[in-house]
Amino acid sequence: MIGRLKGTLLEKDPPHLLLDVNGVGYEVEAPMSTFYQLPAVGQSVTLHTHLIVREDAQLLCGFATSAERRLFRQLIKVNSVGARLALGILSGMSAADFIRCVQERDTASLTRLPGVGKKTAERLLIEMRDRLADLGGEEFAVAPGDSEALPPADNAARDALSALVALGYKPQEASRLLQNVDTRGLESEAIIKAALKAAAS
């Protein structure tokens, strides 16, 4: 099991990133809550990871905090919740907000997340309620506020659209979300954050 990686961030294309660890490039998928905390490309970063091995593929998921990884591991134990959906949940709301939803039985907020229908939301509330005790008392990191301004990327909006689709939104839904965001001067991560915030409101 690969539990932790420390290396140089080579690429970040939500929800994918590439990490160079002593000359070996690791492809990692991460929730947007982790992307918001990543340094600039070329800088050092440490990720807590979870490796999923399937017959047809291997998926390495990365998280900014061990607490967030712990929540991810509890999510994928829920019936019908796979790694992709769990990453989508952690991209659409902070770990702290998700725990609040479970504690307050807030299905409405959960169904705003990509891929989460009413039945899945109810299943999450029922099964995760019993699993919260296993998460321990550590405070869950909430994604920080707006990132420092970065030089705009020419294809930032297009990258944001692709990332939203990869997170589980249908292309039409992703386009509709981006229509409510002023993308001028924003990097793709900031555009995605604004779109997800709008979807949750």
C-alpha cells in the first residue's frame, strides 16, 4: 500500500496531478479540496494517499490531510459509493460540511453533489452516521479561502469544464454552472471552486 508521497509537483489538471518522487512519476487523483491547497507547479508537496487496485486498473488517490483521507476511506465502504463518487463528494463540500450534513440529516445539500441522488443521499446519512465515531476527534481541514491571484491561463475555463465533467457532472450541467462564474483572470482551480460553491447554494 502506498500511504504517503512527498515529491515535486509536475502537473495539476483537476482532478489529476503528477508527482515526481525521486525520478518516479506518480499519477494521482485528488478532490478539489486538496487542489485548493496545492503549491505551484515545480514546488514540493506531501500527500496522504490511498491505493485502489482493480482487475483492470490501479487508482492512487491523494489528500492534503490524513483526516480527509480517513473520511474518504469511510465513504468508499458505503454501499454503491465508489472512489469516483467519494472524490466528487469531497470536491463538492468540505469534510466538515459533509459531517454536518450527516449529523443534521441534510439530504438536500447532499443531492446537490454530482452523482448523488435522493437514495444515495439517504444511504450516506444512514451508513455514515454510524461511521463518524471511527473518524476520531481530529478537526477536519476546511478548504482555505480564495487563493492568491495567479496569472490567468488561456484555457482555464475549458480545463474547469473538463474537470467538472470528470467529477461527475454532465457536460450540460457543467456548462450551466460555469455560466454563473466570472472566469476573467481566474485559474481553473478558482473557476471550479466558484462553480461548486454556486452549485451548493
